[in-house]
Amino acid sequence: MATTSLWSVKGWLGKVLIYVENPEKTENPECVKQNVTEQNMQSLKDVIAYAINKDKTSSNSDAAVAGENEIIMQQFVSGINCSPFTARTEMMAVKKRFGKEDGIIAFHGYQSFAPNECTPVIAHEIGMKLAEELWGNRFQVIVATHLDKESHLHNHFVVNSVSFVDGKRFFRSNQDYLNMRKVSDRLCREYTLSVPDTTQKKGKHYGEWRAEQEGRPTYHGMVRTDIDDAISKARTEKQFFYFMKEKGYTYKIGKDITFRAKGRERGVKIARNFGEGYTMESIRKRILSNPVNLKKLNEPEKKQYRIVRVKGILNKKRKIGGLRGLYLHYCYRLGILPKKKEPVDPQEIHVIFREDLCKLNTITEETRLLCRYRIDTLEELFEFRDHCKEMMDFLTEERTHLRYQIRNIRDEVQLIAVKNETAELTNQIEALRKKIKLCDGITERSISIRKALKEYQQEMRKEENAYEHSRGCR
């Protein structure tokens, strides 16, 4: 099983790489005195030196004879379009010829194999084929197979950032990561080696993977542990989120659930990072499968009886008040309700309400919103609006992130999938925007409705008083 990655080299990366293997080489007082070109040359020298380190590319089991060691080093260090012994000079010559000696000086990649799965010869052969296919037609590349860890064979690639063909810089995109992984997987299959599982939506970052291999805790690992602990304790979905909040997390629920720990700028999308077992539906199933809940489901339900004494008329229905009652009463005055009622002639509608007949569709939608979400007060309305606004901002951010991804995707199938996901987010955003607009309309219209109903009541009283007065005069 081979894992791959590729990153840029800029500045004093060689110092960091050498420090990992030898702390005595971390000091370089001459670095400050060098100009930009000399610093780049020194950095390129260090990263190449790290890749072709004799202690890493030579086999410890062979005799420690200088001539033999040189032969072994040549066997596991190779150059494509350059010699491994003069690679730095050749690469810098290409940069100088095209006037591109600054900025990113090279790209450093790796290909790591599963423990005890292949030999150094096969690992180096696969690395050469990978580099030749990916970069061999335009760039100078050093390929080195490190043997310093017996059970951890891995290839290093140093790719010049400037092409010797046309002088154009190498541009690393997300598609380059995918191509490197695909070619590596194909070559591993040809050599009957295992291939990483690609069923997960998102692979692990190299730093996280390395930390897990070394037994060190990772941020994603701690989040996952906290989620599993909260699920095991929760009896309901609401309790699960309460336990996560108690652990110091804030959360957002959309297409995926995002948890953000206190002090962290970005959250973690748990289904994307941890797999299908962490979708909302899967979490509900896991909560229901907890021993406490299973015991509760398996126990026969005991019927409990209580004697309740009531006063009043039992068949009397509770009146709906608040905003719902206001809108329902107004719909009745406009002739919208009851539904089975025959259509009302507009001339039969009181003149006070007649102006709103042209807004029946909007008033109907506002009424449905209030009834569907049982909103009776302005406080509940504002809270619902804020929730919709928060969800809309969250989905808009997700859509923006996907649109940035589309620019770098070259695979047609993946491009269609991302575009469909973007379209789905757009539909959800439009639905939330419509709800926010309806909430704003309810806030303003409720005032005018109350005013219109008050005027209508006053008119009715005047007519009744006039009618009573006319009867008295007779």
C-alpha cells in the first residue's frame, strides 16, 4: 500500500528536513548573509542532499567499503533529465536561463509503502516509473529510495519548479495530487502490491497519518473520540448535542454536521472526515442501539392510569392566538378561509380589506409559515429568522468553497458531482432566503393587519350603533 504527497520548497526547508534526522545541522550562521539566489541554491542543495543521503539510500547489511557504497547509492538514487551528482547545478542553470531564480525553487514529494511489503529494488523501480510518467517530459527530477527504516521503505522526489523545455513554472493543483495517487495505485497493482482504501470521502492529511503511525494524538482523533463518547452516553439526539456542548464544542447542522472546538478557527465536518458512520441518520441509529435504549425498547410498556378532575366544557376548543390567530382571522375576512367555502365575490369583501386581495398569494405563504412552525410571537419569529439566516450563511460558505474547488477539478465525473452538490446547496439557500423574506413581510404586515382589523371593528360598531339608533327613533 503506497501513500503519496507533494509540496513546494521555498526558503530554508532543507534546514527543517535535516533537523528531523540530525539536530546538529540546524545551525547555519551564513544563511542570513547570503542573498536570495544563494539562499535558493542552498535550500535546493539541502533538499537534494536530504533525498540522496547515503545513510538513507544505502543498505546497512552491505560491507562498509567506499566503492561498494557508491554503487549501492547509485542503484537507489536516480536522475530524470539530470544527473543525481550534479542535479543542483543543472536545475539552477535552467532557472537562470529563463530568469526564474526566485520564488518556489522545487517541489518535494514522497511515496511511502506498507511495512514489509516490497523490496528496495521494486520500490525504486516504481518510483522511477511514477516520476517519468508524471514529470519526465518537462522537468528535471531526482528519485531516491530511503532504506534507513527497515520496515518503512519510501521514495523521495525532488522536482525542479521550472521546466527545461519552455521555462514555465510547475503549477501544483488538487488534480496533481489525484493524478499522483492514481498513477501510484496503478503501478502498485501491476507489482501486486496493496492499494489504499479509497471508499472514504476524504483521505488523511500526511501529518495526521504520520502522527497516528507514531502513536501521537491528533486533533481529528480527539474530536472523533469525543463524538463516540457522547453517542455512547446519549439516550436522545438532543442529549448527544448537549454532551458535545459540555465538552466545549459548538456545532452547525446542515448537509453535514460541523463541530468546532473552543479556540479553533475552523470546524470539522464529521461525515466528510470520519465516514458514513457519522451522518445524522447513522448517529441516530447508534444512539438507539445503546444498551439503555435497547433495554427500554425490549421492556413491555406498562400502562399507567391517572385520575384527573376537570371543570368546564370538554368539547370546547382552545382558540389560536398570537400571530397565527391574527393571520387566520385575516384570511377569513379576505375569504381565503375556510377552504371549502365558495369563492367570495371581491365586491362582498369590506373596502378596508379589498386592497390586500392582490396580495393573497403572499399572505397565504406567510400564514402557512406561521402555522407550520407554530410561531405565535414576534420573539419566536425573530428567533426563527436568525436561525434561517445562520443556516443560509453557513451553506453559502460551503457553496463558495465548492466553487473554488471546481476551478481545479479536471476529472469530468468528479466535476459533475461537485456541480450537482453546488446546485443542491443553491436550492437550499434559495428556500432559506424565501423564508427570511416571509419573516420580514410578517413583521411589517402584522402591524397593518392589526390596524385594518381595528378599523373594521370600529366601522362595525358604528353601523350597529346607527342601526340601533334608527330602530329607537321609530
